[in-house]
Amino acid sequence: MPIPPNSLECIILTHAHLDHCGYIPRLVKQGFNGPIYATPATIDLCGVILPDSGHLQEEDAAYYNKTHSSKHDPALPLYTEQDALDCMHLFKR
């Protein structure tokens, strides 16, 4: 990151597309602990999208490690399903 995640005061999330919310669990894992402001519907969708994305990343990493088809050794997910669940308490309406 160009700036430390723990130096961010808050995140304002306009909608739950993965290309907008998908880095939030990683930011939290790296030290962000401020509020994430979003509408109730966006928060609800993030509660589905983010854990699912983390789960898929875990499956992909396991596959790449099994087939040794990644340039990374070991291949690791950007974040896990649990990381995504752990960040949800920061969302504020």
C-alpha cells in the first residue's frame, strides 16, 4: 500500500461490487480498524460477497498449490473467508 492501512480514518463504500469492496478484508488484515460507511443494502451484500470471495480464493490457492501451477510458493489467498467475516463488524449504516 502507498499509505499504511491503519492511517486511514474511514472508508466510504458506495456499492457492493467486488471491484469496490473486495480489498476491504485485506485492508483490515493489514491494520485498518476505522468505520466503513455504507447503505444497509450494501452492507448486506458485502456480507455475502466478501466471505464467498474469500472462500473462492482459498479454493484457488489450494488448487494452485496442489498442481504447482502458481509462480508463488506457496500460493496464498488475498484474504480468507474468515478474514471477510472478521471485517464485517466495521461496517456502519
